[in-house]
Amino acid sequence: MGMTVAEKILARAAGLSQVSAGAVLEPAVDLAMSHENAALALNQFNEMFAGTGLESKVWDPSKIAIIFDHRVPAETAKTATNQKKIREFVAAQGITKFHDIRSDEGGICHQILPENGYVRPGYVVVGTDSHTTSHGAMGSFAFGVGATEMAAVWALGRMLNVEVPPTIKVVVDGDFPPLVSAKDLILYLIGLVSAEGANFRVIEFHGRAIRRMSTSGRLVICNMSVEAGATSGIVPRMKRRSGTCDKRPGSQTS
């Protein structure tokens, strides 16, 4: 039996040839994203190194992205202080994927990542934000984590104790009627399965309507997959052949 897209991505990241739902892995992370709550992860990160005599260095500064977007401008002195701490951390660690509140480089974190090419198909992406699921639109396995988990990723470059989730395959054929959008589709699907119907599962989107959907539309349906309880939403990477969109080898579902 073939693997789902999520299983293939996690198998690659864990250095395994085959995995299945229920297996517990420690996959390597390709991109770790935080916004202002990086301050919480930073506290945990420093605590991990306290008393060890080791220098508190991240595993790979090129694979960390930090975007200020949830509290812009800073609404309290505490937020401003935390943003200052993050700026100092970014500079000390050599993190280049940093987007401050400046208008020429800032924006919403889930827009910044795809617009700057930070997310690629097949990546394992973690973020301290539940809507990190958005980036499954780019063919990645993307999911939200807590501050302590992010601190461990910064130190080790891996997620610890990740259970491979089962996958729900959703096939959407046909065309959207006028004034019906991707947002309507995902709200309808959440209504069908309920707000907990995809708990601890991946929703994998297929079908003609998905193939014809814009990247923005795919970001919407993956973003809101978490509202059905999903760990991640994924649109398998597709490429055009003779005027049609086909799934790339490796996007097979079981």
C-alpha cells in the first residue's frame, strides 16, 4: 500500500523508507516560524541551556523565520520589551528570515512565508501559530506547535515524538459557481465533518476544483483545516503537462 503525502514527507524527514499512521518519529524540520510569541520560545530556549556550560546557539539560523505581525505596533510596554529581546536574539543568532514591523519588509506571517519562497513542497514546517497549516498549500507538512516545542526545534532541528497522523482524502470536482470561493468550500467541509471531525488527522485535498484553484485559494483551505481539528491540510504538489495539472510522482494517497 502506498503512503499518503504526509507519510512520505515525514518518512523523508526521519530518514526512513516507509512510515504509516501511528508511528512515532523525530523528523528533521525544514522551516521553523514564530511571530511575537517567539519571546515565549526564547525564554524556554535559554532555560534549556542554563547550567549546561553550552553556548545557546540555534541549530541552523537559515531555517528559522520570525515575523512581527500579531502586535503591531506594540500595544504595551511588555510587548515592546519582548520585541526588543527578539531583535537582539535574531541579531546574535544570525537569523536572516526576520521581518520587523517596517512597511517595506513586514506583513502577515502566513503571507510572508510563501511570498518570499521560504516554504517548498515536501518541507516539514512548524510554527508557533495554529494556522501554520496554511503552508500545506505549498505541498508541505505544516503544523502548529507550542513554545516549548519550538525551543527544542531551535536547539535540535527536529520535532520530538511526532505521531504520524491518519489522512482524510477530500476530492472536490466541478467548478465554483459565481461568487462562491475557497472560503465557502472550506466552511462547507467543516460543517460536514464538524469542528472536531478531523482531530489529529491530515486533510489532503484533490480534484479538479483544487487543481484549478489559485494559490491564494489553496492557502485559505489549508489555513482553515485547523478549524476542523486537523493537524495539517495539504494540497499535493502539481505540475502542468500538456495544458493540464497532474500530481507529481510521490503524491500518491493510500
